[in-house]
Amino acid sequence: MLRASTDYRDIFLNDRPMMDARAPVEFHKGAFPDVVNLPLMNDLERQKIGTCYKQQGQQAAIELGHQLVSGAVKAERIQAWAEFARAHPDGFLYCFRGGLRSQITQQWLRDEAGIDYPRVDGGYKAMRNFLIDTLDQAIAQCDFVLLGGMTGTGKTEVLVQLRNGLDLEGHANHRGSSFGKRATGQPSNIDFENRLAVDILKKRDAGIEQFVLEDESRVVGSCALPLPLYQGMQAYPMVWLEDRFEDRVERILRDYVVDLSAEFAQVHGDNGFALFAERLLESLNNVQKRLGGERHSRMLLLMEQALAEQGRSGAVDLHRGWIEGLLREYYDPMYVFQREKKGGRIEFAGERGAVIEYLRGRVSQKA
């Protein structure tokens, strides 16, 4: 009897290792945190078998599958599965619905490698539905408060200091603004939702029923917030984070210039700085229409001069010019308008220490 589990809660709460036996094209559309893709069939094999299934039925498709995945190909895949299973004896394997593909993978592992490795009954689809339900239940049952503030006040820095903080930008691997792209790519939207759901599941298991999240737009880069959460955010109470203009400039300089250029260098090596410069200029051009021609040209010249100096000497001081200009002439007026619009929902405003103390106390009061 091949072992199977439907304890999805345990799997996600305890970060059980999982290998995904689906084809790469399925895996890249959406998966779960830290899962390894070790497919039974590659994309081309899956396509051929799918065509055969439609034209000749299941039995013919199964027979074709055994022909395509045989000999050295089969041995190589079983070896990869066996290495994973031995390295992660507390793990699981799954396919899309926990059916034929994962059962074949189990069978071959047991027969060819002598390893009895459990599968997730219901597979990817059942686990995905479990996480969607986790999100929906939290949105319906929990309290939420938004953390707002001008660009550069360090909202993420506050969130990560709170036990009940939900770092949407962290899960999306994006800083949220037009300049927020990282050197590494974003997850798929499904992956983003799954990461958020697992985070909420773990926090609720720890007894947390009130969450703090940043006041975001519907999309964080290319990742869209779950619609029920975004709709709720239009009415949640707010706490407003304040900081001095000079400190905000320095924080943006650090995050979007110093750290981001270092990140590009780490990921792309010798081409890192050129790609960083290209990304920064692209980000400014993305807001050209909203800036207007004259302001965009002025900021662009400042940015080009700053990048040239940074490339020549490593100095970043000139970047303060375009950062200060963008804050004063673009971001700050926009956030002043937003604060006035949302003013009735703001229940507290202050600098970092006071905001953290208030939010921690707010949890205690609710408890």
C-alpha cells in the first residue's frame, strides 16, 4: 500500500520538504515555498502524452509514457528522486491531483530504489485550495491595521520588527514603488499568494489574530494582492509613520542605490553596475508622463550625472539630487493628498519608536 497524506496544515506549518513531480511548465506557473521540481515527465513528454490521451484514451497514454520514460531516462529520474528522499526522509512528493503521476513516482521509487516515500493525496490542487481557504478565513476572521507613511519612512523596517507584521513587499520580492524592482525576479502571482498564506497560517498557529501590513496599491510590482484583502484595505484603520526629510533621503539612497547596486553586482558580476544603471533609468522613465517633460528631463540629468560618478569613483553622493527632487516634487505631494483622503482612518501617527510601541500595545489591547 502506497502511503499518502492529506494533512496539509502540518505540511505547511512544519515546512515539510516536498518534491513536485509535475512538468516544469506547470511548476513555473505556481508552486510552494522551497519545493524542488523533479518531474516524472518533461514538458515535451507531457505534451505528447496529453495528445495521445485525447486521441486514444488513458491506457494508450500510459503505455506511451512508459515508452518515453524508460531506460537511462527513467534511471536518471529515479536516482534524482531517491537522492531527494534520502536527504529529506520527512518529506512528500506530489503531482497535480495526487493521482497517476505521483503514484507512478512512488511505485518506481519503491520498486527500483527500495524507498517507500509518501505522496500528498489531492496533490498540488488540494494544497493550493487549502492555502486559498487559509487566506479567505484570515481576511474574514482577523483584524487588520495598515501602516502608511511618506516614501522612505522605513515602513518595511517597522513591519519586520512586529510579530504580527505581514511583509507583502518581501513576499513579492519588490519594494512596491516604480523604483522597486530587485536584481532577482518576482515570484509568480500564485507563488506570492502561497507565500503570504503560509506566513498567515504560521502566525495564526502562534496565536496571532491581528495583522499589520503596509498600505499598498493593488499590485506590488507584477504581483496582485488577493482581491478580498485589497478590498478590505480600503476600510482598515491606519497608523501613519513619520520621519525627517533628511532621514528619508538617506534611507532611499541606501535602499535604492547602495544596496541595490550591490545586489546587481552580486547577481550579475561584472555586468552588475551597467544593469543597475539601466534599471534605475528605466524606473525614472516609467514615471515620465506623471512627472511631466521638464521635471523628467531635470531628474534624468541629475541621475545620469550621479550614475556616471558612481561608475567612475564609487561615490553615491550625487544621487541625493534626484532623490530630493522626486520626493519634494512628485512623491510627497501625492502622499499628502492620500493622507488627507484617508485621514479619518488614521488612529495614530508618530516616528518609528512611537509607532512600534503603539502597534505592539494595540495587539495587547485587542487580546
